[in-house]
Amino acid sequence: MGAFLKLKQILEEKHSFALICHVEPDGDAIGSILALGEALEKRAKDVRFVSKDPAPGILHYLKGGEKISHELPEDQEVTILLDNGDFRRTGFMDELTEMKKKGMTIINIDHHPKNDLWKFVSVNYVDPAASSTSEILYRIFTGCDFEITPSIATALLTGIFYDTGGFQHSNTTDEVLNIASDLMKKGAKLRKISENIANSRPISLFKLWGIALSRLSFREEWGLSVSVITQEDIRKAGATEEDVSGLIGLLNSTPESKAALLLYETKDAKIKGSLRTDRDDVDVSKLAALFGGGGHKKASGFSVNGRIEVNGSEWKVVN
């Protein structure tokens, strides 16, 4: 039996589900669990929504966000992993390992090209060619004849909008636009999505942009635009680590560079690297892999131990 038929059978026959998105969730991750969760609830299923970390504040408009828990239950029949690029990114490695040992049903639905969860799950439904996990869910809902309400449509369009960079990235195919059009016909609120994701920027974020731009350098030998943000920068700007996530797109907008790298300190004494490119001939996931990270060809990241020392416009990474 193919992966889709197995998935459809489980969604129809089982009653209780836990839906898990990745740590530090983004629009696609949260949109995916809320969309699938509501679709299952409308079929009288018992659903738990799980994210190790809180949802970004910019997604407050999505229906069901208040249901998200930060702890993974153990009494569900089925656990579904949504938009998790690898096992580590689930945030629940120990709990999932125990579930696997007990023979519980675990499903993986994702679009990341180097997803390693196929070794671990009962059903692996992955399409690396898809723009987002939300796009894959749209196809699943259509194939399973799930009703797409206006709130489900808005959640799915949020995921697609987020992972296509507001329909600006090269993963914006004609199919993506057709799906977006159909979701809008079903009641998706594109204006509300764009207002919150693309056009809602607090003063603290602009201050953080100023700091990042003041340190922006161009490594000509690599064609790479680079900048850094420290925890002290975040504090002085009155910002949050959530605000940092939008900076990489700004750095990647310089026409001279092939790709952009943002290094920033986290509260747990680590340095996270965020990589972006818009070019078809560049694969930033290969650079991320050198530091134990991964992701997509055009959007990847990694995490290492250390901190960033800044002296004027100069900076260095130290252990």
C-alpha cells in the first residue's frame, strides 16, 4: 500500500492524534498543525497540538493557537510530525524513541529534502519538491475529501506564504499559485496574513535591523553577505530572538551577494547560523551541513557552541 493510502486509512480509522511541529516554529509549522488539527476535529477526532517552543506572536490571528501545548502526551493512538526537517528538530527525541519502542503509530509529513525521519516512522509522506508542508496538506485534504473551512484555508495559506517568502522565492510555482487561489476562494485571509507576516514590524525590529546592517560585510571570495547579532544587541533594541528570524531576508536582498549568513547568539550560550539564497546555482544546505545543520537548498541553518565578541564594526566567534 502506498504512503498516501496508508495515511488516509489511519486518518479515517484512528480516533486520537498528537500533532507535533518543529522547535522554534515558523508560519508553515504552526499553520500545518492548526490546519490538520481543525480538519481532524471536524471529523470528531481527539487532537492535541504540540510545539516545544511558543508560536511566533505574528501568528496570533490563526484560529486554535491557544490550544498549543509544549508537552507531548503519551496516550494518543497516532503521532503526526509536521514540517520537522529531522529527528532532532522535533524537540521530543526521548519521548518519540519511547513511543517507537512501544510500537505506536508515528507519521511524518514534510517537504525538507534531507529529512531523516523515514528511518523512524510508520508512514513517511515527504515531497521535497513542495513549497511547504502546508502545500502537501492541501493535497492530502483534497485526496481525503476533508472540508477546508475559511480558518483552515487561512492556516494553509499562512504556511505557503511564509515558506515562499510572500510568493517571491523560486519555489513559487504555478501549482502553488493555483492552490493559493483556491484557498482564497475557500475564505483564506491573504490581507490579514500579509499584514501580520510581511507588514507588521515593531520599532524594536527596525533597531535590530540597524545594528545588523551596521555590521554587514561582504566576503567577495565566497559571494557571501555576513552579519552578527548578540544577546546584548537584542536587549538594547528591546527585541526578542523571534525578531531575529526576519533579518536574514534583509541581508539576502543585496544584489552583489550569492547568499547571506546571519550569526546570532541565543540565551542558552549557542550561536545560530541562518543561511539564505535566491540563486538556483547555490546550495546553502551544504554549508550548513559542515556545521552539523541542514535544511533546504535555499534556506538552511545550524547551531554551534560559543559566543560573539564585537568591537566596533569588527567581530569574532569565541568558545
